[in-house]
Amino acid sequence: MALLAVAAILFFAFGQSMEGFSIIIVIILTVAIGFFTEIKAVRSFLKARLLHGDPVPGW
């Protein structure tokens, strides 16, 4: 992600704003997909925990 952010900054610095915006859109989509995937995983874990008891001691 950091490399993509640096690339976007460089594209803006060299006046190629269309490419910079494209990279920013890719970053936003990647973060959104990761966020919602993580939310889904946590919900699945919590549902499994409710159905089957405490699978991991200490949680």
C-alpha cells in the first residue's frame, strides 16, 4: 500500500493526475474490500463461538 501511495504522489508531482487518481481509486477499493472481509470474518468467528462454546480459551 505504501508503494502505491508513493507512486500516486509521484504521478501527481510529474503532472500525470489521471494515473494518480487511478492509483488512489485502487487503494480505496483495496482498503474497502479488506475492511469488509475482516468484518465478515469477525462476525463468523463470533457466530461460531456462540454456537460451539468458547473455542479459544481466554477470548
